[in-house]
Amino acid sequence: MEIAFGIILLVLAVFLIVAGMFSQGGEDGLSGTIVGGSESFFGKGKEKKKDKVLFIATAIVSALFGVLVLVMNIVIK
């Protein structure tokens, strides 16, 4: 049972790391304005939708991760 919880925790941790790496920063700052930012007029909606889905998935997985850590702590004792 503990091994299964450990494997699930490992998978969730890897997902959280990858999701954090793929998430976009909320601000481009002055450098994005000068260089010209990577978003075009037609691509803005798609990027916002992808970021929203990634944000929701990250929130759900992080909540599952926290609950699983608590459950695992109770099971081990």
C-alpha cells in the first residue's frame, strides 16, 4: 500500500514540476514590449485558454498531492 502511494506521489510531483515549467509568466515587462512579445493577435485566445486549463489542472493535482501526503502520513503511523 505504501509503495502504491509513493508511486502516485512521485507521478504527481513530476506533473507539478512539468506544469510549473510550462506555465507562462503573468507579465512580459518592458523587454516583451521592446522585443515584440511572442503572442500575435490571433494566438492570444488560445494561449489564455491553455494557461487557464494548466492552472486548473495544477491546482487540482497540488490539492491531491497534499491530501495524499496527509493520508500517507496517517497510514505509516
